Amino acid sequence: MDKPVVVIGIGEIGSVFARGFMKLGYPVVPVTRDMDMAVVAADVSEPEMVVVAVAEKDMHPTLQALPDVWSDKLVLLQNELLPRDWLQQGLVNPTVISVWFEKKKGMDSKVVIASPAYGQFAGLLKEALGLLDIPVTEVGSEEALLFELVLKNLYILTTNIAGLEAGGNVSELWAEHNELACDVAGDVLDIQEELTGKELNRTALIEGMLKAFDGDPEHGCMGRSAPARLERALLIADEAKLEVPTLRRIAADQS
């Protein structure tokens, strides 16, 4: 029998990964919020991989508590993820996938565009998710991975935060509220440059975001996490003394 795959967080997205690996023949060991990872790791000390599928707010506490025996087997997939998130936890070279499919309760997975993955388990992720008709693209470098992570952050933060004001879907946002979308995207990229310490190719990132808009034009802008995303963005901006005027105006209007 293949080594087990540990999945930390069995929500909607985590359950998709679990199903893909089960279809490949891997036993899956779920770790829920109420379980002690150290106890599980004592029984499963040599898994094939450990997929961390918790919510963004739970990521750092989860990585801090991660048993050492799992640290070289990680797959990370959260939104708002950047290299600094795993490096500050002392983790090196995790496999990372930028998830571009949506899974809500009572509905099947809905693909926006192919999900890029990088790292030692990227090929296995492609194989497992491919069995569920979810396309995965393997990227070839850390630089390419960084671009993909920033692109996903740009998409999520721009649509969610602009959606607080405009509502509607991504197609309507770009067609009917273009100035708002561009202004929010500019502020978001200011924050991403601060977090990555790099000058980003803004034109390529905006073009990538528009491809994602075309992948699912009716995707709703404002998810339930939008207010929290705006709050986190402003905390980062405050620490870095960034102006981000459009984000601040939207926040003021929401209060």
C-alpha cells in the first residue's frame, strides 16, 4: 500500500485533494481542528505528503505547531500566500499550489483556470487533481511560482475589496467599474511589492488577472472574507507606511 497522505483541514478544498489522492490509491489521514497533530504524527511519521488546507487565518498557527517529522513533506495552498509565510516558520522548499478552482458546499468543483504548482510533489498533485478534471500546470522555478502567487493575491484582493463597493461579478467589475478596479489593483500591488521586496511586472500581472476574469466571467466579486481581507491589507499598509488611498477610502465608506 502507498504511504498515506495527511490532509490538515478537511473543508471544501481539503476534501477535494483528499478525494483526488484516494482515487490514486493513497490512504488519506484527515487532521481536523480538534485533533492533536503531534499525536497523529506519532502514528503517521512517514507520510507521502502533508497537505495544509486550513483557512488563511489558521495557516501560521498550524505551521508553528507542525511536527518536525512532517516539515519536509509539505504542500501549501492557501490564498494570500507568499514565500515569507513559510520562510518565517523556518520551512524550506515546500510544494506550493495556487488553487484556481472553487468548491462550495453542495456543488462540484468549478475551475477558473489551471492551478500552477511548484515543488517535489507538483507532478503528484497534477495526477491526483487530474482524476477530478481539475487541471494543474507545473511551473519550473521559484521566480515563476512567486509570479503565480502574487497573481492569485491580486485577483482575490482586487475583486473582493473592489466588490465591497461595486458588488456584482468580475466581468461587470472590469467593464462597468474599471477605474475602481485599476485603483484597487494598484494599491494591492503596492502591498505585494512591499511583502515580496521585489519590483513586480504589473502589466503581466494585470493581464493574468484578466485571463482569470475570462475563465469565469460570472464569478462573484465580494466573498464573505472580503472585509477581513481589506482589514489585513490595511494592517500591512500601516506597518509599511504605504498610502493605498483607494483601500483606505473603501474602508472608510464601509465603517
